[in-house]
Amino acid sequence: MIKIDNLRMMYRSGTEQVVAVDDVSLEIKQGQFFTLLGPSGCGKTTTLRCVAGLETPDSGEIGVGNDVVFSSSRHINVPPFRRNIGMVFQSYAIWPHMSVFDNVAFPLLHATPRPSRKQILERVLQALSLVQLVGLEDRPAPYLSGGQQQRLALARALVGEPSVLLLDEPLSNLDAKLREEMRVELRDLVKRLNVTTLFVTHEQIEALAMSDVVAVMQKGKIVQAGTPLEIYTQPQGLFVAEFIGRTNLIRGRVSDRMPSGSAGVVPVETPIATLMCRSLSPASANGSAIVAVRPEDIRLAKPDGSDGAGNTVNGQVERLSFLGETVDCFVRVGESSLMLRLHPSMAPEAGAGISLFLPPESCLVLPDPDGQAAAGAARHGR
């Protein structure tokens, strides 16, 4: 397991101090696949490097397994090679002058106590077997493909039988198809070994597909942590809603026809319609709000009106974006624009007039950080 309490780290940029990690606390259970997700500069890699011992925090405490490896208050700072961790770097850090076997054996040759020659042979072959590289022991490391180099780096990290595995964007150098394959292989391997894993990435798909728990970071802080399903369907703020997947964001105001402090389903007056929306926390009447609705949740309204009278809007198709298994359809509704995601067989023609149904359970009310009233424009997240 990994436990981090009140971790804080600053660095100097010119004449100013920059907070890279700002009071981060988290606990990763044994065998859990835990992901730090966020944009560049949010502090995720710095947090991982602090766990590895490659950076020295200004304050806080870090535990790996049953051992405290860093504590500012107790003046503990265990060096990296004594922390019982394995790490895969973004660049893999493969030694090009060594063979596959020698790359994997390197940590064992410098371990204390050093295993016997027979034990090194057995453990290296076992690690190579785990990552399906048996038979390539004598091949020079530069002659491996990108996917094989990634597996080699993983074998080297696992050969020492670490209690914790640290992964710093290890899939970022792979092409799209290989990255998708390695997501499955990597997840299956670490779960089979039951090794506690801390994974750092800026790719939302990787985080959602591989993780038991995702912690979204912004400006050195964890702004939300939960299962991939919770993070995607129940974002607690505008940043998470925009950063995870794509979403339509519609500014509005909670209707004064709703009792103040209500939760559940509440009416929100927006430029496109008064929408019944799901509220995860009590909303105040007349309070500014943002309605978030995912493109895949918007449906073409049924001609017979069986969707109901509410949450149905009329618009005109502006353009279509064919993505293979889906089509992104951009629809002008008044002065706003909504995006919905459809199967290609259901896609309307550009310029067609259509009716859209926004299911109330899929329209999530978020607090408006700017405190602005409905301005009229829906905008799209990433």
C-alpha cells in the first residue's frame, strides 16, 4: 500500500516560489491500481517522484508498505534504492549497450543482499515470461520494438519483486493501436501479481480503462477522487466535467420555482429551455449554475412525443464529424450549440431540422465558478 499525508513541494522559478504539490493526501490499498490524472503541470509526476524518492518534498509524510519512507517532522528520508519500489519511466530508460537479459538483471546485480547467479537467472527468466519476452534474452535492447521496450522496462521494474509499482506515463510513446493493447496487458499483469500500482497519465481513456481509483489533479491539488464511473458520471466541479471526456456545458440559473436548498431533480432556466436536471448537492433558487450533459446521453426525440414534454429542444444540424463507429453531430439550438454522439445509421443530414431530448437524469447541475447568469452559449469540453 501507499499512504501520503499532507504532501507539499515547492520549487523556485526565477524569483518566485511555485507550489508543485499542494497538501496532497491519499491512500492506495494493497493490490489497487490507482491513477493520478491531470494536465501537464498539475503535480501528478512530482507526486510520483516524491514517492519514488527522486524528489524531496518540503513537508508531509509518505509510507510504502509498512515503512515510512519520508517524514519531514521525523526527519526520515529513505533513499530510492531502499524503498522496495519498481518504476517504469516515460522514456523507459533502457540501457542501449545491454542485452535484454542484462537490462532485467541489472537491479538484482546491485541488490543488497545480492542473489546467487542461479537465482538471478531464474528471476530474470520469470520476469521475461511475465511480459512475454522469453527467447529474446540475448537481443540488444535497441533492436526491440516500442511495445517490446515497454515490456522490457516493466520486467526490469518487477524483477526485484517490489511491493509498489510506479508508472510514469509508460504508454505515451506507443502508437494508438499498440497503446490500446498494452493497456489491457498491463492492467491484467499487475492485477494478476496483486502489486500495488501508482500510475500517472494525462490521457483520460487510459485512466478510465485501467484504474480502480482515479484522482484528478489541478494546480497541485486533488480535486476529486473516485472510481472511473464516479468520476465520469458524477463530476463535482467544472474542471473535472471538462477534463474527463467531452461534455456540453450550458450556463443557466436555478429556477425560483424551486424551494431553496433542494437536491435531486431541479429546474434550471437556460437559453435553450428550462431543463429538469440532476443535482448532487442542494441548489439555491436563483443561483447561477452550469448544466453538463454528455454527447452520448442526448437522444433524438421520438416523433410521437413519448419522451415527455420537458427537456426537448428543436435545432438545426450544423455539421457532422464521422469517427467510424460513431458520428458527432453539432446542432444549433437558438444561439447555442449542442453536440450529440450517434451511431452512423442514425445520423441526420447537415442542415436538417431535428428535435433533441436531454434526459433529466443525464443533465447534471454544477456550480458556476464565475457566478455568471445564463449567457446563451453552450460550449464543448475536451
